[in-house]
Amino acid sequence: MGFTKPPNQLYDKMLFINNCEGHPWSLPDNIPCQESALEGIPIGLMLRQSQYKETVSDKLLFFLKDEEHTYCIRCGLETNFSRGLLLGLQVCLAQQADSPIIVAPKISERDEKVIFCNLFANKQRVKVEWDKNISLYALARSLAEKYFPAMPFEKGFEKGEEPVEIKEESIPVDRLTGFLKQAVIKSAEDIPIAHPTGEVDFKTLIAQNSADIKFLGITDQQARNMLVVRYNKRSRHLLSDEELLDFIAYIDGRVKSVKAKREKEDCPF
């Protein structure tokens, strides 16, 4: 019956949010997409993790369907585009969850690296309150669970981007810096606290990790789901020392990313 996508593939058209030769999004292989907007019915939200060199980042996948194709719009979670998209979806999905919307990315006039998201429903622009402090992870998960329960929200690393396995029996204190560099920590001040005896102060690290999780707006259930996705374990107490340090570094990296984005963020409204 003609070309189609494999049964296990959720989409047949991928769009990446990035400034590509003056266009706010691109096709695979960094080919500029010259269309200014995309219309379709929202059918899903998903969070994936992507690793580039030593940095792990969260990617938001938003799925739209029209009469012929299923589209996937991929962007960084902690970006202006994601914030505009999620805040807009919160409004329009509450009104008409199964109606088509129009997604129109726009490059900021003040910073060509910043891309905003304009949403339109019933041909009218969706107006939102630009909330800098809201947890985008918590909002995305809430929308996914409420409106797209059939699609698993967190799916781990993207295909081909799984982190390199670190095969070490144990991690002495004098080797911690090297291991954590492969996670997300990069500066000397981020090296885990160690006692003069040479033992890592895990109690203090876990306490700080709990505070960071609360800061990100991650619920206990969401934290357990993250542990299952990353390590196939439901509690930090079940993690090995290496896994626990990796998880602490991952959450710490997300906190730093959120704080950095908030400092640089400019409001389009």
C-alpha cells in the first residue's frame, strides 16, 4: 500500500528545534525546514535523554498527527521553546484536547540562539502567563499522564546514545573526579564531600540530592520512575555507589541547567 513507518515507530516525520540557516527548525541531517508552522492534533509527549560527549540532557518530544503523517518535534526540555509549548498546551488541551493546533516556532529578535513557541487554536493565538519558576519536567509529565496516558512519558536514552558503561569494581576517593566528569559535574567545587578518613559522605550527598529533587518539582513517584528507567531499581538505597553518584550528578546537572536558563531567560510577551 506504499511507504509507511514500522509498527513500533511512533512517527514518520522528525523536526528539530534549532536555528538552521535562519529557520527555527530543521529536518534530519540539519536540513532547514522552510515551513513557518505545523498543524495537527496532539497525540503525545515523551521525555528522552541524550548524551553528547560528557553532557547528558533531557529532550522533549511532542507528537502531532494530520491526515497523512505523524510528526515528532524534538527540543531541549529546559528551553524557551519547551516552556512556551508546555504552557500553551496546558491551556488549549484543557479546552479541546482532541482538536488540531498550530505550532509556529519563532527566532528571538534579541538572541538568534533563542527560539520561542507560538501556539494557535481555532486560528487564535493561545495566550499564556510566562512562568519562569514552573518545573518544566513536572508540567510535561502532568500533561502527558493526563492527556496521553497510553504513551510512556520517560523512555531512557535515545537510540544509539546510551551512556558508556563504566566498568569499575569500586571507586576510591582519589578517582572520584574522573568518574564524575563522565556524569555531568565539571568543576572542582562539585566533587563529592569526603571525610578525612577517605570515605565519601553519602549522608550529606543524599540530603542535598533530596533538596535538589524537591527544587525541580519531582514527586516521589516520578523519582522512582527515573531510577527504574536509568538503573532498573526503585530506590536510591538499592543503587551501587557508582550508580548513586551518577544519579546525584545527573540531578545536580539538571538543577544547574534550570538555574542558568532562568538567569538568561527573556520573556517574549
